[in-house]
Amino acid sequence: MNVRLVLASGAALGAIAFAVPAAAQQEAPAAETQEEGGIIVTARRQSESLQDVPAAVTVFGAETLAKTGVQRADDFVQLTPGVTIVTGTAEAGDTQINIRGMNGARDAESSVALVVDGILKTNTAQLNQNQGTLRQVEILKGPQGALYGRNAAAGAIVLQTLKPGDSLEGGMIVRAAEDQTYLANGFISTPIGDTAGLVVSANYFRTDGFFRNRFLGNSKTIDDQEIFGIDARFVTELGPNTELDVKARYADLKGASINFNASFHLPNFAAVDPAFFEDVNEHPFDWYSNIRPTNDQTTFEASAKVEHEFEGATLTAWLLYSDVDQALVADGTSADFARFTFPGATPASVAAANACAASTAALTGYPLNAPTFIGRSPIPFIFNPATGSTFGAYSPTTCDGTQFQVRQQEDISGEIRLASNGDGPINWQVGAYYLHIDREVGVSLGADLGRGVIRQLYNAPGSDNPTTQLYNDAFTTDVYAVFASLDADVTDRFNVSLAGRYDIEDRQVASLVPAVRDPITGGPINPGQRVVNGAVQPIAPQSATFKQFQPKISLRYELTDDINLYGNWGIGFKSGGFNNQGSAAIVDQAFNQFIGTNVDIDDQYRKEVSSAFEAGVKGSLMDGAVTFDLAGYYTNVEDMQFFEFFVGGFGLLRVVSNIDEVELYGAELNVTVEPVRGWKLFASGNVTESEILANASRPVTVGNKSPHTADYTINLGTQLDLPVSGSIDFVTRADYRITGPTWFHTLQDDPNPTLFSGLLPISALQLPGFVGNADYSVTRRDAFGVMDLRVGFESETWSITAYAENLFNEKYLNEVITAVEFGGSFISPGGLQRFGVELGYKF
């Protein structure tokens, strides 16, 4: 089969479809769970028609999931208006979902709850993983904490997986694509006796990735990945009114990490090389790291849920155990600040400096991304432009050191809920929730002596990879919550819903950093440690409690049998927490005291509270041939949690800060049209306006836009099912997603001093400090559009599909992480064009 010819034909068909003046609705790319023609959802923890839900909800049923090839969160998010995602750029478990300007900050809790088969998942790292054989996906927008619990300030993702039925069934899909990319998923569902059943699902994925490491012989070590997972679900009746649902899941991932390039934003350096002042959208990507970056993620979880039906109510209780372990190895980022280039009094410092000098001499003249270069000396550019080198981040030399990170979380949670059976005009529920988390986070920076990375957080001086800086903390969290809701039909057409939840989160942190000295500088191995009478003192533990009541009010009025008006208001909540201990001291010493900035970073960040309004109309016209959803929204966020990345002579630092107040407002329109049976057109659009109203952490950013928030998103698509014989259909599906311009940092059209501003006056050049200031107006990601296309044939039991991801090979950025005081950003590219073939079989 000529894959490109088939896809080109499908693209032409899609173009014809787009020419028809119609668009698509958010909630109905063909969900299969229907009742009398309407889509049935569990958006309010009860089964009801989608049209009756007083909120914006996007739904993908089993048919749509199959026809779009959706597997994981990043797939269905791209089909959803007003929602964007960043995942897998630094490490596999890093996933931030932005809904209408509300973003989940890296290293903090997620802003989006993940609920699978009625159970709230507790670890944000699971958003990047398969969750079993999906049968329906619901994406709820706006605060959902009153109904779904913690970390639902921006919304909730509610997944339903296959439940065993009364007969044997199974299925599998196999894909093969460019870049040695392969996928295989399968399941089997079987009854066990008359009252029980079992579903076993397995998934496998591998790819060489799009990009290569030029220094390591064009090795496939930039975005390669291999994943294996297995899920099992056992459901049995314990009695005529009691059901037990037991699930277990194991997943293992191995791949690359930190697939970034550095981009500089120093306009006064541009006279030496224009690349020092670079628009992030114009960066030519190449990788030259001498360290093979790796990422390992292992997940195990098990859950049990019991439901018992009384005469007028249902009692539901569940328990979840989860264990997610992650480890990351990569090059360091501190070469430009000469951390390892100057011999000191310690043997480790001399060894690191000698290794740096030797690797620099061996690579003199090696081509790197401009403006970085390797000259005759490891001395940074700003000190000796004639003979020095400027390495940038992740260089082929040993001068930038190494990093090893671990993120391990083990938790157990449970909920008990009593709810009415939904048969009358008044429905209610009450319940309680508990969660215990043990989490360890460690970031170890080491000297690169050319002998690789030792995968330990602390390596003593004299080892092959001596640790030069260490953050290592144990975090403990206990969460207690009670909740209740009431839903009442005031009249035949007017419905009122009230819900509320009260959360208490007790958090503790204890530093695990040993009381030893940095072998390079001779100071404490963590700058947050104090030295008293010549002895390094441990960092004292901390604790804090965060509390919040989350109410929600929803109104629905049935204007006609086919059109509903609705409005809702609610409070969203994300607990505060702790950064790696010592973070505040590092920022203060390296930036505020050295270059005169006023960056406010604390070892403890505050809770985030939002107040959100939404009003809209949804319904159908022309006997269901047209469905639509129009909504407007306004959200005010206090203490929005935001991720900051710092790079300097100390190495690197990841922290969470707070933006004091952010205002968000916008609108969405979604329409689906079925002109003739078997042909659907759909489109949706979202526009979000945002403004930072107050920000003590960086006061100059007041008036800027909310970070990670696209100005707009547009989704256009068409799906055609055309019978070609009595049992075979020709099927094509085209989805085009446009993501508007996006700022990723609070600093936008703003200048800011950098470490160069402090170093230049004391260097041999003796230039004034303002020469080293940065201009971040070039850090906004441009708008981009990605076209996905699937063309094939299917019958009741088999399918064959040719597909293209990013059909037109659009070049775009996945993420921009601005390290403000470094004078640049760390940028990651989006996926490129990829063609493949998929085979499916089911029975």
C-alpha cells in the first residue's frame, strides 16, 4: 500500500469537508454511551444525559477513541478546546495540563484530578500512562473539587475502562511507523462463572524518537522510549446487591530525559554573535551532550472498590495503593559560570578542573549550536573572548558536570460515600476521604571526571563522580476531607445543585542531606545548610497545615426539550507545600545579593485558591443533526502556583513560587454537524484572556499574561464512514489543532538582570552591568497548527488504517522553560511528521 498516496487522498477528502460551513461540538465526537440518542456521562458522579450537565464537558466514547487512535492523555487533550498539555520534556512523569489558564506547576500538585473507574488517582506522574482499555473519556472544566476531590482546581479527567461482561471478548491493535516506532495493545475479557468476570489488558510501545545526539555518534538518545504495562480488573458479585471491583496495574518505562537546547536572550551580546539574542521559535535544534540522558519510571498500583445497593441509596467504598519510582540521569547546565574550571584547595576541585581542561582541549573547534563554542581554554567567554570557550547547557565537555534525580512516591488512599439512587427529584451524597503520601525527592549535582554517572544521590570525594551539591528531602502528607452534595429539580425545567468539600492537608518535610562539605567549593553541600563553629549543621524539619472549603453551586434551566441554559460557580483549591529545603538561601545568595534582583522564593509555597464562574447554553437542533455548546467563564486565582527554574554557579534549582493574583476570562463555542448519515463535521474554539494583577515574587510582571496559557485554541475535524460493501466501511478521520501564542513565564516583554550583569564588571572586560541584562520578549511560543489524519477500512472484526501524525511536518515548540537570571531559556521541540500503519482485530 502506498501510504502517502492514501493519506493524500484522505487529506483531499478532509479539505472538501472543511469547505462546508459547519463546525464541531466539544462534547460529542461520537461518544457511544447513549440513551435515546443522548450521551450518558458521570460528570457529577451520577449517570445522566450530557445535555443535562450544567457545565462544559468534553466526551470521547469508545468509537471516537478508536477512530482517532487515542491512547493517553496527550492524545485526547489535543482534541479538547481550551486545554493544552506539556508532557515528557524533562522526564516522563512531568505532565502539566492547562485548562482555561489554570496550569499545573511542575513539582507541585496537579490542577487536574484524574479519576479512573470512580477512583481518584494521587500521583500526577500517572497522567502520562495508559490506564487500561479505555471506553469513555470525560474532561470537565472549572473547579471540580466539591465533587471529585483534591487537585481539581482547573478541572477533572474522568476515565472509564472496560468492565467484564457476560461473554468472552477481546481485541488488539498493532502499529508500525517511522523511526522504528511500534505499538501493541490488547485485551481479553471473560466471564468467570455466573457472577464474576476478568479483564486483562497489556500495552507496549517503543520508538527511536525524532532526534539524535550528534556528539555520541548520532545515537538515538534524545527522545527514545520503551514502555510496557499490564492491567487486570476483576469484578464479582458478593451478593444480590453487592459488587466487588478489584484492579491492579504495573508499568515500566525506560527512555531519554532532558531533551532541551539552550537559547540565549542577551541583546547586548548580539554584536559579538547574533545568536546571543535569539527568538525561541527560530532555534535550530541539535544535541551534543557527552552524558547519555536516561529516565526510568516504574509504577505499581492496586485498588479495591465495593458497592452495595440499599433500597434508596448506594454505599461505595474504595481503597487505593500506589507506588511510582522515577530516576533521571543527565548532563549538567552550569558550564558558563565556571563551576568546575578553577582549581581550588580540594583534590576534587583540581580533578574536576583538570578533566574539564582536558576535555576542552580535545574538542577545540568542535561545532556546537551558536553562540556556544569550544575554544582553546575552558575559561568562559565573558572572561576571555579571544581564547575562551562558552559551552552552554548539556555540552560535549565535562565542564558542566552531571545530574542525578530521584522522585519516589508511595501512597495509600480511601473513600467512603453514601449516595441516593437517583430515582427521584432530589438526589444527594455524603462521604469522607483520606490520603497518606510518602515522597522522596533528590537532585544531586556531580563533577564529571569522564568516568560516567554513579546513580546515587551522594558520592564521596575521591569517587568517580563526587557530589558537589545535593537537595534531598522526605515529604509526608496526610489529607482528610468530608464532602456532600444535593441536586434538586425545583420544577420540571429548573434544577439546582449544591456541593461542598472541606479539606485539611497536613504536610511535613525533613532534609536528608548529610552534614558534609562541597568538595569543589569547600562550603556546605547544600547552600541552605549553616556552618556553626566550623561544623555543617543539618537543615531543621518543617511542617504546615493547609485547609480549604470548596463549595459549588450549579443551576440549569430547560429552555426547550432540546436546549438548556446553565450557570455555575465554585472554589478551587491546591494545597501549599515545600520546596527542596535550602532553595530560598540559594536564590538569595546567588541572585538577590550578587546581582541586586528581588526574587521572592521561599522554602514553603502557599496554597492556591480560585473562584470560577461559568455560564452557557447547550443543546441540539434539526432532530439532533446539529449539536452545540456555548460558554463564557471568569476565574480569579489567588496565589497561583508557578514553576521557576534557576541556573547559576551553584548548578541548577527547581522551585515552586506563588503569583499573588491572576485574572482569567474567556469563551468557548463547540458545534457538531452531521449533514448526512455517516459524515460528521466538528469544530471548536476557545479564547482566553488573562492578566497578572499582583506578583510579589516578580513585581515587574504585573499586567502580563498567565503563564502556560494559549491565547486561543481551534479544533477542526471531519469523520466519514462510507460503506463500500455489505460488511466493510471506508473510514477517514482528520483532526486539525491550532494552538495560539503562549508565554511560559511571568516575565514576558520585560528586561531583567542576569548573572552576566554581576560578572561583567568584575571580569577582565570590566563592562557595566547593564550589558548583561536579558530581554525576554523573544520567549513567546508562536501559534502553530498540527494535522493528524487516519484513512482505512474496517469491518465488524478487523480494521486496517494508514495514519499520519503532524501530516504537514509543522515545526513548533513543546515547552519553553525560562531561567531568568541565567539569561536564556531551555526549549524543547514538538513532535515531527510520522507515517504509520495500524492493524486491528476484535472478537
